[in-house]
Amino acid sequence: MIRDYSDEPIDPAVVDRALANAVRAPSAGFSQGWAFLVLDTPEDVRRFWAAAADDLEEPDSWLTGMMGAPVVILPCSSKRAYLERYAEEDKGWTDLDEKRWPMPFWHMDAAMASLLILQTATDAGLGSCFIGVPPDKDAAVREAFGIPEDHDPVGVITIGHRAEGEHPSGSPRTRTRRDLGDLVHRARWER
């Protein structure tokens, strides 16, 4: 994840390819309950940070680096799209009870679509980062960009060229990765 971007512009074809890949993400019941708000002009990116950040006049180093990303994408999920799709005749029930869902697939599918955007950026040699909308800024972001009530931002993806001197992973590693044996369990979960 990159936290400091150069001011080099991004080829719009890369963004289009990332979005084309995203809409091919899993979609339970082909509900297609994800949508993407794309901010790719300096004015729109600035409006996003004005709505989502606390101090644009004196930003800390993290915010300064993140605000340099020329593209910001907000993947959104629609629980309603999934509940309504699974209330259709071919799905076996007619109510909109979300208790039928073992996990909130509307968020999971939007997260998988987000991963495809991130992977496309990486494949194109770009840097990217996935962050969240601060809970206390959700209403301001929704209002600034007209995000409908039935869609929830599941995160924020920033995309751009890595700033000179930026560590390839976004920051120097201060932690080591956990051993594969601690994370992958075959046939039975054992420690």
C-alpha cells in the first residue's frame, strides 16, 4: 500500500481497465450490488479530501502523501440490491430478511471488486492504497458526492505513481509476516 504519490498523471485507460475488472467480481446471485464513485480530476479529489479529512490547511505527512493520489475511487455496496435479488422467485424465498445471510455478501463482494482494482493498479506498475472513510465523515462524503442512501462506501482506493523515495511497500517494514504455517490449515485447524 502506497502512502505517498508523485504528481505524475495516470493513463485513464488504466482506470477504465481497473473498473472493467471490478465489475467482473463475484456477485451473489448476480445481484450486482456494487457501484464505484470515481474521482479523477484535481477538483473532485480535493473535494473528497475536504469532506473526508480534518485539516487540509496543515495536513500531517500521511494526509499530505495520500492527497497526492490523482485518482480516488469509492467502492460502494448495496444491501438492498442483494436482499431484493434473493427475494425473487428463482431464489426460493420472498422476504427481505437479512438473517438468511451467513455473512454480509454485499460488503464482501464490494471488497472483492476493490481487490481487483488494487491488483489492476499493481499490474500497471502503479501504487495504490485501501483506506476507510472515517465514520464521522461518512455523511459529509455522501453529501458532497450525492451517494444514495442505499449504497454504503466500503472503503476508499487511492491510485497513483509512487513518489520518489517511497518504500515499495508504502512504508518500511516494521513487522515481519506471519509464518505460512500459522495462517494455512489443511484438513484441521492446528497450532
